[in-house]
Amino acid sequence: MRQRSLIAITAALAAGALTLTACGSRDDDGGSDSGNGGGGTTVVIGVDAPLTGDLSALGLGIKNSADLAAKTANKEKTVEGVTFKVEALDDQGQPSVGQQNATKFVANDKVLGVVGPLNSSVGESMQKVFDTAKLVEVSPANTNPALTQGVDWQTKKVRPYKSYFRTATTDAIQGPFAAQYVYNDSKKRKVFVIDDKKTYGAGLAATFTQEFKKLGGKVVGTEHINPDTKDFNAVATKVKNSGADVVYYGGEYPQAGPLSKQIKAAGAKIPLVGGDGIYSADFIKLAGASGNGDLATSVGAPVEELPSAKEFVANYKAAGYKEAYEAYGGYSYDSAWAIIEAVKKVVEANDGKLPSDARAKVVDAMQDVSFDGVTGKVSFDEFGDATNKQLTVYAVENGAWGSVKSGTFTG
């Protein structure tokens, strides 16, 4: 269990309590001046995330954290003669918009890498566009296994796109990790499984279900919800009548918060458990007091508890971003830094200059990138997946998320 002081820090950040003005001026396209460049060649790091709408808390944390990485690289002159600039586009959590954004990034020849997106369904829509253009993409948040290992990943792993990487671990690990905690630690035996029918939510629910049944648990009901509604009373009644002692939800916090609240109001005083998509302060706001005891898994160890992350937390606060870094802040910083490291490799291998085929070279260099990042050791396996497989279970305690268990899935 994390100490109370760490819970307080997390709650303050997640509540957006930092009110200082963000460093750098916002451009009309959502970009920012990443500061202290010192001239030379400008390299743009694109960021794609939901910057408006229900998921904007997570998206803005992604953008700000990538921006902080660019600022840091410029200040430290990490790549001699190169100034990094972040330009962010809003995908609104929609695959079609994400695909359009991918095309815009490709059209800008200064863009040598893109951080994002948040949603696996959006990532799915962008992959081919980036791969055709040999433009590297590093997601801090996509967790669907098919993005790196192909649609038949459970039987035969085949990497579909060479240009796609991620710093987050996958649902092939996250779902079963949650199932083991719910069954072995929480001693729950009867689960009602709900998902939002989207790529991320349905995939996560499926891997949870498979492991929970394998352990001996019973699925007493399943339901698919419409993510565009907030009225879940019919589902809540089904949960109450099922006799479930836990609910597993595959989806994101805008629906998970009201769902949890309505399940409790229906008389089922049981915890709702979800993945990293519900690990946000906004879930707690939406669930209200009845959210106490709800659980979420999220990628990696708690950023605030990692010695490697202390500098990130301090620098993020000092930079004065008005939004919290949220669940993916550390992973977004590391995704941007991986692009910076790949650019550095390419420049150093070409006598201090960017080659004419810089994008393709950056894709190749990314495969061998390895560094000690905010979230721990950052490197990629043969599929472009993060080699860091750690996960954490969080519980809502007194209106804030607190870590209750960290580890790796043992399957």
C-alpha cells in the first residue's frame, strides 16, 4: 500500500490542482513551443490523443508529458544541432479522426515520430498510414495484443507493422493479471462481465474472462453496453439479480463511473474492477462515494513510487501544466524520449546530420533503443512491445486511487 503522502500527491495531481501557467506558447494546431532549442534543425514529434471530450483528461496528460520530454531534450541538448518541437492533434477518441491525423502528420516532413494514440481502436486505424510512410509511432497506452502480434496472436504471433511500438504492456497480460488478483487476493468467485464493444474494452474483458474461468471462477452474466449512453439501470438490475460478487468492466472511465454508481444504487454492493482505461481521477468523480472499493489495473509500477520517476514528477510540477499527467504520463514521456533516442542514433550515424531517409532510419533505430526511463527500463521486443511487463492494482480509498499490489502476470 502506498504511503498517505504519496496518495495525497497523486490525488492533487489527478484532480488537476496544479494551476500554474504552462511553459511555452500553444500554437493554433495544438502544438507547443518546447523551449531552449538553440537553433539548428527542427524535428517535430507529433502527439495524437483525445484533447477534447470525455477522455481528454488522459489525452492532455499524454500531450503534456511528451512536451516535457521535448523541453528536456532541448534544454540538455540531447541531440546536438536538433531542436525538438511537439505538435499535437485531437483525435476525439475516434478512429476515423485518428486516421485523418495520421495523414496530416505524414504530410509534414519535419515529423519524425508520433506519440500516441490513447485508444487501441484509434491506433488500429493509424498503423497502415504510418507504416506506408515509414513514420514511427510509439503508443504509451494501446494495450490490444493484435496491434503488435496480429489478429491471431493467441495461436500464432505475427508482427503486422514494423513502424509501430508501445511502452505500455498488453491486455494479454493485464486481463489475466486482474483475474488473478480478483480470484486469489480478493477471493471473488462469481463475476458479471460487461464491456463497451470497442477494441480495447472487448479485448480486455475477453482475456480477463478466460483467466478467471481457468482459475475456477464462474461468469454469472455478461452484457455489452452502448458507450454513448450514461443510463445503465437495466444492466445494474441484471447484475443485482445475478448474485455476482464482483463486476469486471472492459472499457473506459466515462462509462465506468456512472456504471459503478448505478450498480450500487440497484442494491449490488460489490466492487467494479476495470483496466487502465478507468484508472483516472475522473472515474472517482463520476462514481461518487460509492466508488470506494472499486479496483483498476494499470500498466507499470506507480510512477510516484519509482525512484526513476521522481525527477519527472518534480519537473512536471515545475513546468506548471494545468492538467495532471494521469495514468499514462510516465509512459508518454518515455515514448517521446524513445523517439528522441532513435533520432540521436540516426544523427550520430550520419556525421551529425539527418539523412534524406531519416524516417526509415528512425524506424530501424527504434528497434534497438534502450534506456532507463521514467517507468523503468525502456526497450522493445521483436514485436515492438515493451519489455517491461509490470502491472499494478489500484483501489479507490477515501476518494483517491491507492496502489495495493504490483507485479507481473504469471501464466
